[in-house]
Amino acid sequence: MKIIFAISVVLLLACAVFPQDQDKAAIESFISNQATREHGEEYPDARKVVTGDLNGDGTPETVVLYTIEGQNGTNNHIQYLAVFKRVNGQLLHVTHVAAGSKLDRDVELDSVTNGMINLTTMRFAKNDPACCPTVKGKASYRLVKGTLQVVRRAR
């Protein structure tokens, strides 16, 4: 009886971990392909992943904030929001949008609530150096017909 229980636990854990590995691989493949197209690379420590229902169907989408930097040898960086949906057990890319960049604003992915992607933003005051925005704000995006649309922007 203990052996059957142990085998059941191992199988259950394997089933729980495998989809996470598949999800991570799907996300990494998408970001890697985009970085290649932009002649840049991802800054992996800045990646953040959250889940939540964006389209009201009861199934959570996966939202990823990631950064691609060094495009064509520059010191630029662009932060993107991407949305993935689960189809037949696998994550598929739905859409993505630039949400921040070196001279525009920095963004942090906070949560998905009530069908909205919620971000904290840091914009530049008039005399801020290019490294260090100081004006804190909020922004939200909504998934509308397969595209991300800004609902509220930091001022």
C-alpha cells in the first residue's frame, strides 16, 4: 500500500511540474525569437510572470513582462507585456506590446485583477537623468479582441 501511495505521489508531482516546464519553454522560445529579430537579448532577471483571467472565460491567461536590451549594439532597453493563452494544454502567444523603454518609463508588473493587467510605472521628471526616473504612477492594460490596449496611463 505504501508503494502504491509513493508512486501516486511521484506521478502527481511529475504531472504538476511538467506543465510548468512546458510553459517556461514556450515563453522562453517566444522571447528568444523576438530578441533575435530585434538583434538584442533578454535581460532574464527582469522577467515577471503572473496569471489571471483577462477575457472573462474563466481560464487564466499568462502575462509576462520581459525586457530586451542591446538592440543592434545600443544601450537601449524595451520592456514588453505579452499575453499567452492555454490551448490544448499548451501556452500560445496571443499578443505583445511595448510598455516601457529607456527614455519613456520603467514598468513593474503588479497583478491581473478584474480582467486588467496592473502596472506600477516610473516616468521621468524634467531634470531626471536617463538612468533614473522619479515620477511614480500606475497603468493598466486590457485584452480587447486579441490586442492589448491601455486603459489608464501614468501622467
